[in-house]
Amino acid sequence: MRHLSAAMVLVGILGSLAPAGDWPNFRGPRHDNTSDETGLPLRWSPERNIRWKIPLPGPGNSSPIVVDGHVLLTCAEDQGRKRHLLCYDRTDGSLQWKQTVNFEADDETHKTNPYCGSSPVSDGKHVVVWHGSAGMHCYDLGGNLLWSRNLGRFDHIWGYGSSPIIYDDLVIQLCGPGERTKLVALDLKTGETVWEKPEPGGSDSSKGRYVGTWSTPLIVNVDGNDQLLCSMHTRVIACNPRTGEELWHVDGVSSDRGDLVYTSPMISGNIAVVLAGFGGPAMAFRMGGSGDVTETNRLWHDGKERHPQRIGTGVIVGGSLFMANADNPGSIECIDIETGKSRWKVRRTSDGPHWGSMVFADGRLYVTGQSGITRVLAPNPDEFETLAENDLGEQSNSTPAISDGDIFLRTWEHLYCVSGEG
């Protein structure tokens, strides 16, 4: 039986602040990979349903955002010495402005994670981008610089990738990975530091054990109060978003292979699901409480089985988590969030590994694999059900952005606007 829709639970008040049709941050207006958009394209190719495509100055893993007629994207050149924030007109793809931060110091990363792996965020007036060791920068929608902050160096053999979020008058960033991993909140108007919360136990992974978090935090509402939820390298923490005070935490990310997490928490009501990386554990827990709530709140924890590599974040529809994994040649699975058991799992040799996150919109699941294929699926918990397979033939590690009936896709070569029916 096909399950084409489900009640989607808001993960915070942030979604209500975004104008209708905008995709203002990584993972969408509700920070949960879902959209209320309808009438989206189902099928496309290089010759079909492409409104425009724009060549990019370099490869990258960050994802586009769409705000008030603008499509914004980060991209680097010259081995990270030039880190751009690019702004395109959403109607025709013309470049409206480009802001470049020059950074001449050595800054390590991996060839699979080019510089500018962090996606921008906007509240409709400000656009904020984090360039790792090259700092955090805030512009208006006309491209004028409002402020810049040097938050220090963040050294890791695999580079950086967490994206900023905006909460009321704060911009919040998980800085790391590496020995200086920390949460930072800055005043959105001035860039001044409001609070910092260091996370102990970080590493540059050069000493034999893999450690790091590339997760993007999100705001959740727990018992009527907003809380900042973030996956760290050994645990998941919840903080007061205005002060940084830690409220509670759940252990369970570590494994004997390392302390790694790339995905963001996935929320269904008061339940959070967290998936570690590099074959590490998976777990679900109730949100809330005080202090260490591992024993009281954790619903299930699977740390025995070696799981697929998980980099992009999945999406919860009803009681099922749909996840596209980064194992080679790539797999897609459906997990029961009440038990953690797999309902089904299919290996997809044509898609390749998935680094981008899965998106739910128009009653469908969209996910792009490294081969450049965007697979469209029915959110069917009983069986794997492909609705369309759309091949652009260019490598992509990014997440689709959905806005006003269009789908924006970033590959390592181009930015695409997919538009049209069928």
C-alpha cells in the first residue's frame, strides 16, 4: 500500500518566520528537510524541464538557499584561497553579486570536501555565511558587507561543513571539527559574541582515532520551550539558545571505530533520531529533562551492527525514517523510528553514494546521489518505490532546495533551476 502523505511535525518556530516559497537555510524552512510545496517537477534531464543552468567557478558540497527572488550559494577557487558567496537571480540565473573572502593561510581539507562546504542562511534581510577558518560574514541582500568575524582556526584532515542557523536576533554556528569544537551565538545585527560553548574531546583526527562533528544544529520545541539541539562527536546536547546553557544530553554516538557524526538530528514529535557516521551507532530518544538523560530517555540504541556510512540527513514521514546512505555504491533504506529496525533496504548502483540530504515535498522524496541522479521516491514504508530517475550526469554532494514550484540543484559544475511539470 502506498503512503503518500503523513502529518509532519514542525521542529521549531523558525519555519514560521520564512516567507512562503523561500528555502532560507540548509534543510529548508523548518530545518527538517520538508516543504509544503506542490506541483513540483517529477522528471527532468539536461534537455528537459531545465529553466536555466549556470557554470560554477569550482566544485563544492554546500547547498543553495532561495530568498526573496535570490539564489545564494558558496563556492571556492584557487584551493580555498578565494571563498565566494554568490547571488543569482532566481528567474534567469544571472549573477547579481559576488562577495569574496581571501584566505592565504594553509587550511587542510580532503579532496572529497572542497572548501566552502557550509551553506548560507538568511532571515530575508541578512545573509550569513561561515567560511571555516576564513571567518563568519554577514551581508544584506544587495551584497553589502554588514560585519565580519574571525572565530579562529579550525583544523581537521576532512575540512569543515556545518551550516549556520538564525534564531530570532542570533546567528548560531557549530564551529569545528577539530580540537576547538564549540557552539557560538553571535548578534545578527552586529556580529558580537553573545555566548560560546566549547565541546571537550575534539581532535584533528591526525593521531589515529577519527573524531569530528559536521552536524548542523536546529531549534526544537520541548514542553513549550525552544531548545538548541546539536549532535556532537560523542553525544547529543540540548542548550538554551539564548544563553548556551546546557540543559540535557544523551550519550551514544561513539563507537570503537571513532567518534563521528555528519547528519543532523531528525525529529518526530518529541522523539529525536540520531545516526552516527563511519558505521557508528544509531539511536532514538525522548527530548527533555535535565542533565544526563541517557538511561531515562533513550528508546533504542544500535551500536553492535556496523551501519552504512551516513553523511546526508534523512527525513521522517509518519513513523518511518527514509535515509539515503553514503556507502559505496550507495543504498536507500526505510527505518521504523519506534524500534530502529529496517523496514527495507535497497542498494542503488546507478546513484552512487549519497552525501546530500533527502527532501520530502509534494508527497514525494527527492535525493541526489554522487553520480548526479536525483531519485524521486514514494514515501512507502512497505517497499522501495521509485517514481522517477533524473540524471544530470554531473557529480553532486548537495541537497535540493525547493521554492515556488522550482527545484534548485547544485553539482560540482553547475547550478540548475529545474522547472515544469511531468
